[in-house]
Amino acid sequence: MIRFTEDNETVAEETFRAIMVGVAINADISRSMEELAALAEAAGAEVAGLMTQERERVDRGTYIGTGKADELKEACQNMEIDTVICNDELSGIQLRNLEEATGVRVIDRTILILDIFASRAISREGKLQVELAQLQYRLPRLTGFGKNLSRLGGGIGTRGPGEKKLETDRRHISRRMDDIKREIKEAAANRGVQRARRKKNELPVVAIVGYTNSGKSALMNRILNMFELSDKTVTEKDMLFATLDTFQRRISLEDNLEFILVDTVGFVSKLPHSLVKAFHATLEELVEADLLLHVVDSSYEDCEFRVNVVEEVLAELGAAGKDSIMVYNKIDLLDERTAVIDERSGAVRISAKTGENIDILFERIKAQLFSGLRDARLLIPYDRGDVVSWLSDRTSVLSREYAEDGVLMEAKLSAADFGRLSAFIVK
């Protein structure tokens, strides 16, 4: 666990023992608790145990109730626990009361995820987005849990905005949030210019989406290596949220066909709303994409649970129902193999690690991106060399011959180009 000074300088690395605590309200939370433990480990904690309780509703004062809080205190003492991590987002009062009841640091799922994002953000915009989400989380909790939120020391939840920011009043924090929003808006405007340029050049966009650690970055790197773009590869690690920033790479195919490949941040269940909101400008790439590659870890026992989580987040972003290809990754970890393509759902089964079936997936991508191209026969007068050059540079030219009254060309055109060049099209 990285410890920070009030100036956000790394000073030490520690390991914390933590216990996961969850409340089940008429639902099975085993998957969610398993995920919480994985998130804690990703943040650097040593997970010592899990504690769940079935209730009709969470306790307003302590989340789990006073009786369970006493039991949790005893467990913390016996197991030498440093940190309690709760599976839901808690109020300032709940955080304060539960910490007083147990005598150890208490954080919730939102703090945990924000902490991981704070440690992984690399770009200026990524850091701003995480800081904004952290401040949005902390602002309403200054009254109920102000002392605890502003203390120094190591542990989960201490990353991000420093001591000086956390001790300022609401007005100062609100001002800082406004400044961050302004910078994020400027960055979003720059991306908007880039998107407009791509649309003008009619470059389709393929966005890779999926649950965190499903192999999105591995798939992107595999495709980049196919086109000898190894110098353009992105960070690839077997860990949750290894990639937070959005990466864009141009893929050039034969016959002047091109598209933009985008790698995005992974999703997780109960993704904090403040984080989705803060990253909304970045995630707009998903909304604007022409095709989504939904990558799924097929080796995970209940992968459909994760599929549903991703679809819920896409719906929240306004990207539900877009053209997509379901990509079941990590088939190299499976004992039994099934058909490469599921005829019912159209899903493709691949291994980004070994490259198995990547060629089949890529053919599917090309078919969906460029199936709308139309064959056209054009007669270009000799005094319109600009049109000949444009066709040669921007389209897939099938043939070319020099006739008496001009250059006769056969090319594949998009619907827009077909209309734009209608004056030169011959039967």
C-alpha cells in the first residue's frame, strides 16, 4: 500500500490486513463480495476474511447494526485487522460510527475503487477525473466524517487530493471542483475536434469495452502487433484496472481501408456514480463508436454476471444497442472448447494471449465496418486529376484503365462518397 504525504509524495509502502463486510438484502452477494476482495488486493491490502449479514435494509447508523458491529470489533482484534472494507457506499455518519465501534479504519467500496483509480491514473486528464470523483464523494461527508477524512497516514483511501485540500471548507473544495470541470471540459472539446476530423475523413471507430481484467488491452496489443505497430502497444497487466486512460490507434488495412481502434477503462459492478460521471467525457468514445468489441473473460465461472454489469454501464452512458461483437477471451484457459463462432449469438471465442482465432475476429470486424461499401464504375475526365488522386488515396480502387475521354476506374465507395461522386459514375 502506497503512503502519501500531504504533498502527495510517495514515502513508504505498507501492507494492510483487511476484512470485507457486506449486507445481503434479499440477494446473493457472493459474487460481489468476491469482487470486493479482488479490488482490495488490487489496492495492496491483505484480505484476512469476509463477513456478511442478511438484513431487510442496511442500518442507518452503523450499516450492519450494533450487534454485528460488536462481533466485527472482536474479529478485528483477534485477526489483527487494520482496515474494514464495506461492500456498499456508506454515509459519513455510518463510516464514523462503524469506525468508533471497531477501533480500526473503515472505508467503503467507493473509497476503495477511487483509491485504485488514484494510484493508476497516468495522464493529466485521468488524474483530474479521479480527483473530481474523490472530491464529489468527500464533499457531502465533511460534516459527518470530516476529522477522519482529513487525517494523515497510510492506508486505502488516503490517495488523491492531499491533506491541504481535505481540510479546506466546502467553498474551497467547490472552487477546486469547478476548476477541474473546466479543464476536463477543455480536454473533451479537443477530443470533439478530433472526432469531427475523423467523421469528416469518414474513419470508423472500433471501441474495446468489457469488465476490468477481461483482456481488452491484450486484445488491442495483439491487433497492433498484427500490423507491426508494437511501438504503439498499451499497458497490459493481469490486474484490475491496469488501464484507466483511453488509447486510440489508427489501423491501416489493404486498399486504403482504415479505422480507429480505441481501448477504454474496464467496468466493475457497483461502479461509483461519481466516477462514471467524472469519466463521462472520456467514455463518450463508446457512444460515438461505430462498433463495440465487448470482451469477456470466458474462464471466469459466472461470466454472464460480468456481461450484465458491462451492459448496465453502457446503458447508463447511452451506448446501449450499438453494433457490437461479443468476444469471449482467454479460451486458452478452458479445458473444453466449443465452436469458434456461436451461431446463435454471433460471439467469437479467442485467446488474445496466444492469438488463437484473432484472424477470424478480425474478418468479422472488417465485415461489419465495411459491408456498406458499394462497387462503383467512374469515368474521370483527364482535366480532373484531383478526383483521380482523391480516389486513389481515400478509397479501395479495384481497377484503372485509360479511355479516350478519361480515366475509367472501379472502386468501393461509401454511401456518402457514392453521392459525392455521382456526376462521374457510369453504368
